[in-house]
Amino acid sequence: MRVIEAEVLGMCFGVRDALRRLEAMERPEEATIHGELVHNAEVLYQLESRGFSMTDERMREEVPDTPVVVVTAHGISERERARLREAGKVLVDTTCPLVTRVHKAAMRLQAQGAFVVVVGKPGHVEVRGITEDLERHAVVERPGDVRDYGVEQIGVVCQTTTAESRVDAIVQAVRAANPEATVTFVDTICQPTKDHQRALERLLERVHAVVVVGGRNSNNTKALVERCRQAGATAWHVQSAAEIDPTWFDGIDEVGLTAGTSTLAETIAEVRCVLETIEAPSSLVMT
């Protein structure tokens, strides 16, 4: 089968830099990663194999036993940093700078007197890190979640991995529901997410079926899958080549391939190799 890759796919610089920081650590057994460094099962398996401990993201209120705590690429609030330091922990910070940019934008809007609306997934670790430092806020995942907030100023920021189309619709909904308020929107979608999404749009002009590679809990990967299906394309979300079922591709002679921003290059290569070994239906083979 013919495989057509998106022009931009796979690991972003923020994830790559975070992994490099951990690769340079000489005593991984003395460190606990405060949650999942990235939402990718293969990456997490490799880190555990090296000796890193990990805190379940649902239990981050507990203080790790190790002397060193690794702040993940998704970031944490200043309140959480202070709590860990007060417990005597040494922090190794791998927060993506584009996530830090969201934190700063949200705090700046709050300092200007705005009620802050965060466009993102409620409960997501990145969103929690942003909102824990805010006094007044709302987290909005869909336009239907928007309310009249009864304030004069509203500031809108977004989780870095949110789809541009969703953010546009939510900002419009905020303005419509709060006609008397001054609404300031700060576009904090990260550039790698935009590049992945725009490359997918170009890919969807060429194919009607797409394999999307990435972690099951990866927000940006799920956004890619969702966009494929919105466009009417068949999409399969896999974490590895082992999950591919050749029967999915009955009647298909070419498929698109993209991957989320925490997906290893070797995982993408393995998926492509398996896809290329799947034979096109005989009725579609040129003679």
C-alpha cells in the first residue's frame, strides 16, 4: 500500500528538549517525574526502564519520596512549585517554553482585571497548571460550555494543543454571550500544534483515510483524529505498529500518515513499514 506522510508530523522541540534533559541526568533512581513527562506510552516505558519513578497524574497532591522531582513538559502552577520546594525537593524543570507563555499570558490578563477563560480540556494536566494560579477563571472545551460571566473584562487563552477551529468558535461564543464585556484574546496555541494541524489539512486534500500515531491520552493526537473524521476521512488512532489490523484497509490502496507531537520517530517509521507491507486489493492493482 502507498503511504503519504504529512509534511509535518511527530515529535516537537518541547518534547525533544524535555527528553534530552532527562537523558543527561546521571542518577534517575533519585528522581520522580511529577506525572507523565509526555502522553506517550513508549516514551514512558523507556523512562521507567532507566530507573525514573513516576507520579500518577491523578495523585499529584502527594509529595514524591525522592530528593529530585521532574516537572513535566506540561508544566505546573507556581503554587505547586512552592509546595514542592517547601518539602525540600530539588526541581528539574522541563516545562515547554510555549506552555510557560500561556501561564504568563493568563497571569497578565488577571493582573489587568480580566476574568480568564481557558480554552482547553477540563482536568488536563496543562490546564490545571494554568488555572491553579488564577483567582477567577472558567475552563471551556466547546462553544456550548460558554456562559455569561457577568464581568466587564474577559481574557481568553488556550491550551497549547487546542485546534485552531475550536478556539475560533469559542472566542466567538464568548463575545456573543458577553456582549457588554471587553474580550481580549491571546492566541497561545503552540506553533508545532498549528504546523501539525495545517499539514494534516493539506494531507486531507490528497487522501481519504489516515493513520494517526500517538499516545492514547495525547490531546494533540486526539485533535488530529477528530479533524480527520470531521473532514469525512476514515481515521485510525494507533500507539504503535503492533495495533495495526490489515483488514482495516480492505479496498484502500493508499493511506495518509501523521503523528502527534510526542511520538518517537522510530515509532512512526515502524508504522509506515507495516503499512507499506499491506498489499493493495487485487482489483486496484495496475496490470
